[in-house]
Amino acid sequence: MAIRFNSCIFIGLTIAIISLNAIADFFVPRSKIWANANEKLGTVRTLPSLQTRATPPLQPSTLHLGMLETQFFEYAKENNWAAIGTVHQNQYTVHKLQPGGEGLYALPDHKLIYVRGFTANIYFESDRLVGIRLIPDNRDRPLTAPELLTLVRAWFPDDVLSVIYQVTPSDPRKSIVETLIGTIPKVFEQEFGQISLPFCRTIVFPSPVPVNTLSTCNLNI
């Protein structure tokens, strides 16, 4: 009887252990799943790190007196200017170009002006920009004095510039006949002011000074 009783106890314990192991095997994987689920719910998701540095927004190209000839032609190429002709005189060069019509914003009011209505003679001395002469283009409407000075501010936002121009007194719109921004080399002076009209002169300062449309006129240049 004692042996049979012990055998029954041993068999009962064995069955109990096997049952407990089965229950443990059943619950442990689920507990792991719940733990993983809780980790996912509590984890802060982040974007992968970028491989390249962020670049600032594109800035519009501008001009400045003294810029290299190669720098100017980078601007011209970027804005689809067309070459018409080139003349060299010792260390002086003039390039005649047709502007591409790009839109520029003049500070401080961000007034939009389009680079059109003229052809441009670009003057260089020892490969440095010294001046620009604008001649009306019959294919487009010529600039008025306020438009011209707005263009000068947009083109040269950081320079103090002398601007000389001619207007037809009888024109109610006061369209610009010819313009010189900056200076013209002496070897090319005979090209400027061939039409017998009075000249006007104004000085354009950088922003925030307003563009001065009150010019001194009836000058002999």
C-alpha cells in the first residue's frame, strides 16, 4: 500500500509539473509580445539623419561694380542673355548683349522690375565691370525714369551709383532714350549721347534709402 501510494504521489507530481510547464510555455511568448507592443507604443519615432546639409533658399543673382568679367557672364548665362558683339581696346572691353527678361525685386519695397526694353553695352576695364549703357530696343516698350531707377536698385543693391539718362521732353510718358550706369571708358565715350537731348542725373543709394526719382536735368555732359 505504501509503495502504491508513493507511486500515485510521484505520478501526480509529474503530471502537475508537466502541466505547469505547458502553461508557462503558453503565457511567456504572449507576455513577450505584450512587452514588445508596449515598447513600440512608448518609443519616440525619429526621421533618419540626412546625408547632406540643408542649403538656404536660392538667392537671386545681383551685380556690383568691380565684379570680374567671368562673374558677370555667370549672371548673364543664368538669366539667358544673348551675345550680340564684343569690342576690345587695349585693357578695355565692351560686350553688347540682349537681356533675358528676368524679374528682379528692388529693396526696400520688393518692387518687381523686368530686365527688358533695351540692349546693354557692358563695359570692363582690366576685366572689371565699370559701367553699363542701355539703348532702347524697338522690340519692347522702353523704360520710364522710375522704372530705370528701380532696375538700377535691383541690379546693384549694394552700390552707390551715378545714373545719367536722356528723355524726350515732348514724350508724355517720359521714356528713356539712353542711359549710362556707372562710368564709360574714354575709348568708348564717343558712343554715348549722340542724340541731341538734355541729360538727367541722379544718385541711387542702397536700401533702405528710397529710390530717388527726382533727378537733376538739363545737364550738358
